[in-house]
Amino acid sequence: MELGLKGKTALVTGSTKGIGKAIATELAREGANVIINGRQEASVKTVVAELKKEFPATEPQAAAYDVSVEAEREKLFSTFPKVDILVNNMGIFQPMDYFDITDEIWEHFFSVNVLAGNALAKFYLPTMLNADFGRIIFIASEEAVMPSGEMPQYSMTKTMNLSLAKSLSKLTKGTQVTVNTIMPGSTLTEGVQSMLEKMYNESSLDKAEWEQDFMKNHRPLSQIQRLIRPEEIGRFAAFVASPYASSFSGAALRLDGGLVPTIF
């Protein structure tokens, strides 16, 4: 499907791997010029080269900045003063016992998972409004509305993403700018793969059975009973970023495999 994204400029934070890279790839597939972001220059340049090779008609660019640091964000803003699409994907997560979470850890998760994306939205939203087109997408999680209890410091920040996106959407009333949140369920990213290896490496289960066992025992409410693949989220995000997704804003869009119960 042609999504009308050719020539659009898209900044995807944390896009050197996982969900972020998948979103960047699908946007490039649709003809968008994607700005690849990450903290490591080498990994950023690698992804840029991959996208340029696969989608030669596009112009991917490198943005090797740590967007959780104000000085680094200022460099980003100076280099890329205008984007059509902002995907706030960058974030951190870590399973932790509630009683082990210090104030410093709470503050760190808030700074990285909330304040960084807020700063980018605050900078790019005015130019989107002036152009009467723009898309801001926050990548949250089902943890935002149904915390598992495994990482309360992470769940808190994802709930904040929903609230922030809703508040920002109020500023776009009557325009062609939208602000939405996508809530993926458990996804087979590199980080989750590492988590599975730690959980099951010494178990008697074959590697091929790890995913099924994890879903059965740790995500029993999932209707699809498998981990979501990053490219599935990438394709959905590309639609949300497109001009065709103009009829909703301030929405919390669930892509959780039926994990979160629906209340009618």
C-alpha cells in the first residue's frame, strides 16, 4: 500500500535495533527519509548504510546523539531543525523488585523515558503546526495500562507517555498534526531475546520452546500466544505516521496481541 510518505523526513529515536529500527525500515520502505538515532556512531552509520542500500531512492541520515542529554539534544536540533514525523521510541527497561528501586533509579527512568521525548516534541511541534502537517508518535507498552509488577519504574513512565501524548494532542486541534501513542505488547527484540536466554539457558527446555513457555507462564492473557515481531510494529507505525491516519489523535493504540482485556 502506498502510504504517501515519499519525501517526508522522519526522526526515529533509538533506531539502531529492535522496534526503532523496524519502524525506521518500514518508513524508508514507504519512501521517507529517515534520521537514524542512537548513542553509538558506528551502529548508527551501519543502519544508515543498510537503509541506503535497500532503499536507494531515500536519503537516510545519521544522528549519533544521546537524546536523554540536553547538550546532545541541542546538537540534534541544530543539525535537524525540522522533521515531518517524530517517533519517540528511545527508552530503557529493566525488571526490578520494587523495594530495590532507589529514588535515583526512579528519576533516571523518568528522565530517559519521559523528559527526553517531551523535549523533542516541544521542539518539533511548533514547526509541524506552522506547516499544518506532522506526526508525533510515542512508543509506550501494554505496561502503561496493565503493569505486570515486574518493573514498576518502567510501567510508570509508559503511563506518563499516554498522558503526555493526550495533552499534546490538545494543542493540535483543527490541524493536520496528530499526536498518538502506540502500545506494543511483548516483542521479540534483542533485549527480550537476551532476557529469554537468561531465564531459560539452564532449563531443560529446547530453545525452540522458550517463547511458548514464556507466553504461557508469564503472558497468559495474550490471545496470540507468541511474541510480537518488530516488523509488525514497524508496519503499523508507518500507517500511523502517514497522511491516511488523519482521523485520530490523542489515541492510545494497542498492538498487544490481545494481552490487555477490553472493557466495553
